[in-house]
Amino acid sequence: MHLIIPYAASHTLNDPEMWARLQWPHLQALLGLMKRQQALPAPEGTALHLPHERLQAQALGWPLDAQTLPWAAWHQAQQGLHSTAPQAWMTPCHWQVGMDQVVMADPAHLHLSDEESQQLLQAMQPFLQEDGLQVTWHSALLWHAQGALLSELSTASLDRVIGQNVKDWMPEQPAARPLQRLQSEMQMLLYNHPVNDARDARRQHTVNAFWLHGAGLLPEGNAVTAQSVTLATDLRSSALHGSEQAWCQAWQQLDATAVAELLHHVQATGQGQLSLCSEHTAHTYTAAPAAWHHSITRLFKKPSPAAALQALITL
């Protein structure tokens, strides 16, 4: 049993008073039964994917230093839909244009309805098909794309780009040039679309762009499922938006649920793993032999959750 906790600590939430107030009774007990085995090595250059995404990929047998993490193809394979064509997720989004940068707003905050999403995709289809992309609607914020245009395309994950300057994360390899042109065409197409006119009248953000992520081909012979791995996403939204109160509340709930479940598993079986992640690194803890944690308890104080989490954001 391996529990991965994204945004267990965040550089946007580093108030000492907040750390002093928080209580993690189950995490405290769990860390007392574990020892830190490894820190996720930082990839060379700018990481397109967050540490928890790389850990999940590693659990599936994918290369840890892979430039592409084919989540779209993986999802399709889980549904029994295998394809030899490169695939990706396409998410409709809003780019906030400023004086010096273009920032990706959180697509979840669009509150885009299924009907709005389907109308926008329908309008975009002729342009997408012209570039050889077969795009099918999966949900309001996830469209499935397939086509040769996605071959050898390294795309940053959506969470990596939210709140950031999109220009820093746009693919720059030659294979991305048709994609850049398509982005420009879609911005012009969507500018006066009836869905956006209605949204603008309601003072809602318009959909003026899309983001491709999870692109690539599924590695042959690798696992489609990693049943022992649990990815806890409870902290994601509050961390992405720097909401201290919501993040603290989510952590307390997570401690009482998924962390408590792992604690009981370790106590019952003596086995288990915990990966605590920030935006830049991840520390993995493994259940330690009883003799080890008894000696540690006798010689030293048990590691505190606050110290373990702050270590994730100490450069």
C-alpha cells in the first residue's frame, strides 16, 4: 500500500504560525513507524510534470526521467481502448492576458457546463480535423485527442501551468509549430463565439484557449494499473490557489481518512509506503522494522509532521 500526497507542503503556504497550529495525530504516529528512504531526484532542466505525477508514473513502470507522461493513452487503455496513435488530453481554458505575461487561470473555475463545452468543441472540430486531430468529448474540461500532430510532443501537465505564464511552458520543439498555429486560430474563432458572448454577459471568464497535456504513446509492456497506489488529491485546489484555511482543513480531513487508513495498514502488516510531495520534490517513507523505530524512539524524538513537511520546501 503506497499513499502519494500531492501538495503535502507548498511554497505558497509557508506561514510559521500556520505550521504551529496544525495537528496531524495519524501522520505523527505513522512517521514514528517509518523511515525516509529516498527523495525524488530532480530532473535535468525544467520539469514538465510535478513530483506526484512522476511518482505515479514510476509505479506504473514508466521511466522516471520521461519527458512525456501519456496519461490520455493510459486512461484509454484502462477502458480497454488501446491505440497505436499518439494521444493527449485537451482542456478548454482561459488565458488572462497582462502587460508582460499570459497566465493560465484554473479551468475548474470556469464552471463550464457540458453543453457549453460540447458547443465549443463542435465549433473547433473543422480546424482540429484539418490538422489530423480526432477529438472526442470526454467531459466538460477533458477532451480526448488523437493524431500524428501529437507525436514526439512534450507537454507540461495542467497543474504545472495553472497560475503560471503559459509562454514558459509552451512546447518549443519543431513538432509544436502546428500546435502554436492552431492555438492562434482557436483564439480568433472563440473570440466571438455565442457561448463566450453569453458568458461575457454573465461576467464569467470566457474560453479563449486550450491546453494539451498527458500526451504520448503508452509504453509497450508496462502496467496499465498500479492497484496498490493511492493518489490523494484533497490538497490540490487549496494549494494551487494559496488558500491557507482551506488547505489546513483539507489536511485535517486527509489525516483522519487516508493517512489513518495507511497507519492501520502499517500497524497490522508492518508494510506500507508514504510519499509526501511539494511542487518541486517528494520524500518517500517506508515502514521500518520494529527494532529500528524502537531504537529511534529511545534515542531521539519521533519525527514531527511539521519538520517532515517543511523539509519539502527547504531548498
